[in-house]
Amino acid sequence: MKQTGDLTLIKKINKSIVLEMIRRESPLSRARIAERTGLTKATVSSLVNELIESNLAHEIGMGQSRGGRKPMLLLFNGAAGYAVGVDLGVSYIHAALTDLNGQIIEEIRLQNDASSVETVFAELKDCIHSLIRKAPESPYGVIGIGVGIPGFSDEEGIVLFAPNLGWENVPLQKMLEDEFHIPVVIDNEANVGAVGEMRFGAGREAASLVYVSIGAGIGTGIIIKDELYRGISGFSGEIGHISIHHDGKPCRCGNSGCWELYASEKALLEEARAAYGNPRMKLSELLQFAKQSDPKALRLLEDLGRYIGVGIVNIINVFNPERIIIGGRLAEAADWLKPPLMEIVEKRSLP
Amino acid sequence: MKQTGDLTLIKKINKSIVLEMIRRESPLSRARIAERTGLTKATVSSLVNELIESNLAHEIGMGQSRGGRKPMLLLFNGAAGYAVGVDLGVSYIHAALTDLNGQIIEEIRLQNDASSVETVFAELKDCIHSLIRKAPESPYGVIGIGVGIPGFSDEEGIVLFAPNLGWENVPLQKMLEDEFHIPVVIDNEANVGAVGEMRFGAGREAASLVYVSIGAGIGTGIIIKDELYRGISGFSGEIGHISIHHDGKPCRCGNSGCWELYASEKALLEEARAAYGNPRMKLSELLQFAKQSDPKALRLLEDLGRYIGVGIVNIINVFNPERIIIGGRLAEAADWLKPPLMEIVEKRSLP
DNA sequence: TTTGTTTGTTTAATGAATTTACAAAGTCCA
DNA sequence: TGGACTTTGTAAATTCATTAAACAAACAAA
């Protein structure tokens, strides 16, 4: 059965258009909304009054007149409700309570060593509980929880596979919903990052963007026409597993010469450990060497930047997005990575 | 100004849902449409009667009763109008007149040697004129013209760049609209192929598919959620220019080791000409050798199949589409290409 | 023959947007 | 200072597509 149209659908469409406009362009008046949406003033008045009644908007007083009666300015009520967002990392949990504007109200960061599902889930639970306790009184309370994970999940919020956590088939969404009784969404960390950058970050003006998160591996989130693109079974966006060397090193994904074998933190550390003969070398140490202009370290970072660039060129050629945003832990090394990366990109991609 | 909702929007939505259902599942009755869409019988009746009045549907008589009054069956009226589709090739023009069911009514195929824009356009014009003359009398007449071109175009139907035709910045859409005064759409041959396969071909059941057209180069059309994906400036989908060999041969696109340098007809012929010492060897000759089980030819085709497979694996890893459809001239060689291709795909991609 | 089912239409009710009119509160200029 | 014009927002009447309910026609099965 398809989505058919009726009167309630119309109202939903128009109400959400009005709300969205208030959210993004407030403060503004009813008259201006009518002008910009094409709806009549009467319709806008009625919808706005309903929004005010349901606490999603506020009147904040008169504005400047433009030659006639003064407009009553409207503001989106970010304090109508709150939400919890969690970045579930391999060795940390980073959780935040935000209002509906995305403003962070409370934050918790804690380190943990990758351990069993039970331990991590217990910590996660405590974390979220204490954030919810800190939420101010509000009409809608805490409306939902979102979790970004370093791995794949399906539509039902089951963590199918998170190699670096060692998780497999963990029904995280259901576990959290059973605990907190509010809606929970689970998604890949790169997808979450992509949506975040689109809404609040560097991609606010762009309708299409690719977010590349370079950490232990490479994760990517793809936004097309303001919407996150998912492949059919949730396994899409594995740009990290594009082969950039068709007869290169074998990858655990089955393919050979995958990009992430050459352009990830893991790859960098492997090279570095070989170069320095120190099998326990850490990223921070390498960056120390680089700061001291150690030629070996600089060389390693330059190579890495170049490899990253090769993959970026592929992304440009395939998706031609308006923006490419690079995030993840390796972003700390941006100073060294950017020049060789940009050189490759400029040389190899269409304008 | 955004699309707001009003009563006419509702009607448009519902009418198109009903029409689409008739088009795809006819013959069927009003009652069945009501059941399947969730609309009431009264609404469906009213919409169907309007469709009949505007000649888009027909009643074709009573069907079998299922225990009550016999249903009046409805049929989509494919003869309400006609359309012209053109495949503008490098050395040929292939044009067809179809009805609204996509049934081909008339067809014209002609060879031409790649020549100036003026000559090709004159031939194209004659071609289309003679097809339009052959269109039967109908309520809507010939409603539009679609042209697939071997190159890039923008939203205004300007052929930005068609290397194998030698065209640059040709406003083909406007030229045709000025001549015929009906809507014209221009698009890349691979995009057109992708949409065609989705509607009428091997991808009818799939919501996402990638169409790979392997000819002189490699073109790709990407369908996501039943919609063609275009990059921001119309230059997207250049999967052919994914680098599969990061320090491989330089490509005229600026990148190195592009897939199409290894997996296209051009690549095959270059290898073949070198192998046989015949600088004018043609594809048909090579296929002749292959038919005679000539080991050199078989080897070349096997290599090509493997290279194609490498790129297909990349497509799977990035898009994870429901279907991948391979078309183009090299499809003739499918018998030899398929085994090595499938071997690579099975070995290297996730299930 | 009776009962129940299926198809499709008719009629009245519902509800959301539009149109038209208008009151309130300004600005601007002579 | 006063009148003309603007701008903002609300109110009442109108329009129109859908739904709900009732119903007639046609038919199968008991």
C-alpha cells in the first residue's frame, strides 16, 4: 500500500515546512513565512498558532516595521525537548545531552578499554541515565537517543559487525529501547558524522557531500540531495574498500589493494613501526617526531597524504559531491597531510 | 519557494498513484485499486472516471466474479500518445517511435561516419521527422523526444563534452525543441540505459542498480531508490575513472590507472593489436579468433574479464546495488568475459 | 429462494486551504 | 498635523478532495 494523499497529509506537509522555516531562519514573522512559502497569511497564522500551542515556537516580541504594522517575531523553541547523542568509540564513550537546536547542554567523556558487550553496555547505560537526569523540565522531555558505532548496523538497529569492538549481531537498539522506553537510532559512525556535518557543520550549504572518517580504518557517509544514502543491506558506502591497487595486498574483506590498507591510521602505524623498528609505536609519538621535523616521519605522513588523495580523487570522480569532509583521529595530522593530498587531487581530478 | 500542499496536490498525488497502478497491473478493477491503494472506492471511482475522460484509461469489459457483482476491468491506454527515443551513437543513429507502454511502433537504424555537428543534426532531424509522420492519430500525439548521447550534458540539455563525437557545448535540446516544439530531454547514454533497464529491462524489480556500459570507454548510470543519481554538475557517475592502479597509466582525465584504461573495448583492442602485430585489428576479428579457440584471443578476453571484475567489485563495495547490469558493445563477448569476471567478483566481494 | 458477497455509485460530512474583507498599527510626505 | 499608503495579522465565507455511510446492482452458494 502506497502513501496516498489526504487532508492530514497536506497539513503535515505545510506544518513541517513552516516549522522548518522557523527553525532555520528565526526570528521571523508570520507575514514573512507566508511570503516565502507561498502559503496564504491565514494558513500560516493558523499553523503557527498550533505550533505555539504545542510549545514548538514562541513569540518574542515586535520587530522593526518596514512601513506598516510591526511584525510579531517568532522563534523556534529549542527547549521544547532534549535528545541524547552518543559516539561509541573503540576505546571511549562520548555522550552529550542537547536541546532541539543541537546546543550541547551536558557532556560526558570516558575512556574504556575495549571489552565485552556487557561491560560496554553497562557503562553506556549509566552514561545515558545520568544525562537524562540532567535534562531540564520541558514539554516533551528527552525524545530520543542516537548512537554512532564503529561498524555496520541494519534497519532494526542491530550491530551486525563492529570489528574493532569485537561485536557481532548485537541488538543494541532494542536493548536501549527496553531500558529507556524512548526511540533509539543506531548508525555507522561515518553516516552519523555525515549527517552532522550537513546539519551543523561544514556541509550546511551543500546538498551532497561525502564524509570520510579516517581512523583505524576508513569509513564513509554519503549524502545525496540532503539525504543519507544507504545501500540495500546497510553495507553500503564502503569506499574504504575500493581497490586502488588491483593486484595489491589482500584485505580481510576479500578484495585486494583496498584503499584503507594504504590510507588509514593502521596503515600509517604499520609503516612507522617498520621504519623506526619500534613495534609498539603510537600515533602520538609519530606526530611528535613530525613536529621535530624528523625526515622519516615527514616522509611517512607525506606518503599517507598522497594515498588519501588517490582515494579522494576516486570519490570526486564517482560522486562529484559539493563537499568532501575529512574527519576522524587522523584529522590531527592535517597540517602534514593536506599539502600532498591537495597536490594529488588538483593534479588528477576534473575541475 | 518550496512545494506546499493544497487540494490540487493531493489530487495529483492520488491520480498518479491510480494511473501508475493501472499502467503496471492492468487489467484490474476499481475495487481492486481501492483495496491496494487504501483510497476509498468513491475516490477511486472519481479519479478513474477522469482518467477515462482524458483518454489515459479504458474499460475493456467484465471480468470473472469472485462471489459477487462482476468487476469492470480497466486498461492503461498506451495509444493515448507516442514518444520518440534516439540512441545517438558514435557511428550510428538508432531511433524509435514508441507508444506510452514503451512498445516500439517504428524503428530507424542508420550508419554514419562521425562528422560535423551540422551533418549529424540534419540526419537526426530527418530521422525524427519521418518517425513523427508515422505516428498514428492519438489524443496526445507525439509528446516528447529523448536522446541518449555518448558524453556529458547539463540540466539545460547542452552537450558539454562528447569526446568520441568531437562535440563540445552543443545546445542539442534547444535545437530540437526549436525544430519540433515538443519537450526534449538529453542525457548520457549510460544514464538512459540505466533508466531503461529499470523500467523495462533486467532491473524492473530493483530499487537500486548500476548500469555499466562498456564500449570505447566505460560509462555508468546509477539508480538509487528508483531515481537516477546525478552529481552536482552533471559530471557524476564517472566510475570508469576510478583508479584501480594508483600508479598506473596516466589517463586523459588527469588521474592515473583509471578503470577504463584496462577494461574497455579500446583497451582490449590496444592489447590485441600489439599481440597480433596488426595495428588495424577490429573487435569482430578478435571475436572470430576467440570462436576458433585461439589461445591468444582467449587469453586477452580472460584478462579483460578480470579487469572488468575488479571494477565491478568496487561498484559493489561502494553502492551495494541490488543489480549490476552490463551493457554496451562488449556485451557480445559475454560468453568469454563472464567466467573470469564472476570469479573475481565472487572471490573479492562481500556476500 | 434466501443469504451473503462483491462492485461501483450517491450523498452528506469533514477539514484544510484559499479568497475576500477588514482592523490594527505603523511610515511617510505635504 | 493629518491624510494616504503599507504592512501585519485575523475572521468569515467559499472551494474542493477525501472519507464515511448507505445503497443498488449483480452474482454465487447453500
